[in-house]
Amino acid sequence: MKKNLLFIILIIFTLRSGYGIWKLWRTRSIVKDAQIRLEKTRLENQKLTQKLAEIQSEEFVEREAREKLGLGKPGETILILPDQITNHKSQITNQDDFKPNWRLWWDLYIRI
């Protein structure tokens, strides 16, 4: 009887210890995943901080104003040049294929 009771206590102790070890192992895995996500977030935060510093610089603001808005400093003359065309033949239209604008609208909407 004492041996059976001792055996049962030993089994319960082993099961509880095993459960504690499993729980500790699982918690370690969760912590490791959280550390990986934290490191990725820190790297992303660092990149965004650098981008913010770049965007807030006067050079960036001036470049954007010039390139996208066509603005310049007082006294400057802004020239807007067309993009260079590498194939000049594509700009030449065949007179046989030429349709007046009214005909293009007619074909688009009426199609008779």
C-alpha cells in the first residue's frame, strides 16, 4: 500500500514537473517570437525616422517643389521641355489614316 501511494505521488510529481517544463518551453518560444517582431519593428522605425528626416530637409522640399509643382525661386525662369522621343517615326502619321476630330467622336459615340 505504501509503495502504491509513493508510486502515485511520484507520477503526480513527474506530470506536474513535465507540465511546468512544457509551459516554460512554450513561454520561451513566445518571448523569442516577440523579440523577433520587436527587432523588425525597430528596423522599420529606424527607416521611417530616416525618411522623415529626409522629407523634412529643405533640399527635399525644394526638389519636390521644382520637379512636381514646377515652382522656382524668385527671379528664376522655369522652362518645361517635352520628353525626348527616341523614335521619331512614331510621331509621323499617315495622311490616309488621319481622321478629323469630329469623326473620331462620331465613331466613338454613334458608330454608324
